Amino acid sequence: MILDRIALFLCIVGAINWGSIGLFSFDIVAWIFGGQGDIFSRIVYTLVAISGLWLTTLFFRSRETTPALES
């Protein structure tokens, strides 16, 4: 599902950002968009949070099986 892929991408962005904060005390999102209080930074932070919540639904979905490729 395309929404799952978008959410996964945004969570990876959030993970990289948190990693840079933890390792280097450097907020990449704030640096790109002009500070933590800037509206664009806040939008990115909010989208990452919503994506994380969306991805928690993966725990409750049934697993889809894909048929094996025939040769």
C-alpha cells in the first residue's frame, strides 16, 4: 500500500533525525527548515508522528501471502 511506504519513509527520516540529535546534538529538520519553531519544521515533526502511529497498525493487520513465482 502506498500509504504504508510513505509512512515508512517519514519514520526513517525521523529516525535519522533522532539519531543525529542523539549522536551530534544536531537537528537536521530544524537546520533545513530554519529552526524547531518554524512552521515547516513543525509540519515535518507532525507528519513523522502521524506516520509512526499509522505504522503501529501493522501489528494488527493480517499477513498477506504472495503466491510463489512460477518458473
